[in-house]
Amino acid sequence: MNYEFFRKIMIFFLNLFFFDTFAEFFFKMHVIIVAGGSGFRMNANIPKQFLEICGKPILIHSLMAFAGFCEVAHPVVVICPSQIKRWHELCKKHNFSMPHQLAEGGSTRFQSVKNGLSLIPDEETGLVAVHDGVRPLVSRQTIENCFNEAAKYGCAVPSVPVVDSVRELCGQSSRMLNRSALRLIQTPQVFDVALLKKAYQQEYSTLFTDCASVFESAGNIIHLANGNVENIKITNSHDLAVAEAYFNKNFSQ
């Protein structure tokens, strides 16, 4: 039987019997954490994913966000080859023993994700979440939303409303955009693993800024799920200070 047809039939019956949070019970779940960035925008001498928040590297916080999901296969962490030794040292230093696999980062995010996907066997089915290693504030609810809605629709991309006014540059001028029609996109972005692997068979384009843009370019429809506003991508020292304050407020002993 065709896999996609079987998946749709199963989802139909699950919805019929009101299973609203069924992904972790009926689908194998894979996770890829992309952590191949540098610390350039941080003015740091180490990659930003290794900077510490409340005594632990950002990357460890991001990985721990996925701990406890009953069917998550060992996460794949994508790291620049030159930083693999440092990562092993940090795991030892912080007694971090969560099982995971390592994939080498590429020259682009597209290639890094593709390298991570290569560690998931082609015969595997289920769902795969791709998450930025520098988004340690993702909530469990956001992760559950994305897995459950991807199980229904084939993909789910977390998003939050735009609260600021937005203008589009038009040459020497600009024009107002309707912010109610815009969303800010986050991760984890969750997809049917077979469909995402197929999408990553495309040639690279500079228009690919995330997995959703790759998936959409392959002819698929993007389904937006609810994210959480705290789920910021840490790219500068201000973001780091915000994340530190959040952790101190919500997770201090």
C-alpha cells in the first residue's frame, strides 16, 4: 500500500476518535539540532551555541527541551567538524549523557540539515523535527503542537504574530505592510521524514532560509502551528541577556 495513502487513512481514523495529542504514541519521532553557527555576531571567541546560560551551554538546554518524548529516536546534532572535540569536552564537563548522534555541519544551513537527514535511514518513516541549536527557550507545548499537527498535515512550522509595525523597502522609499497577515517563523519545524528527505534532493538556492522554504519549493504546503514568544533565536548579546533572565526567573532553584 502507498505510504502516503496509508498515513492519510490513519490520520482520518485518529481524528475521528478525537485523538488530539497522538503523535508521540503513533509516530516515530526524529530530531535534528542544527548547531553549526559561529560567534561572530556575539563578538565571542567561541560559537554561540556553546555560550552558557545559567551554567550550561545553550546547545545542552536546546537538546534537553526534547527530553522525555516517548518515541524520539536519538537526536542528531549537526556541528562544525572543527568544534566536535570541544562539544565532547563540554558534554564531559557538564555530565551531559543524553544519547545523540553527531553529523558534520556544511557550508550552508541547507547542507547541514541534509547531512543530518543522511543519518536517518531511507526506510525510516515517521516525523522529523529540525530545531535551531540556539533556541533553548522552546516550550514543550510548542514541540507537542508541531509534532501533532505535522502528524495530521505532513508538516508544521511554529509561528507567532508580529506585534511591531512593519515596512517593506521599495527603492528609496518604503511601504506599510499589514502585520495581521504576517507571522514570525520559529523552530522546531516538523515534517514527514520521507517528504523532507525528498525535498532536500533539490539543488541549493540562496532563497532557502529554513526547512520550510525548502519544503515549499518542492511543491508542498506549509502548515503553521502556534509557537511561543519566548522561543527566540539567540544571535547577539541582548538575546543572551534575555534568555539568561528568563531561565533565572523560571528555572532557578
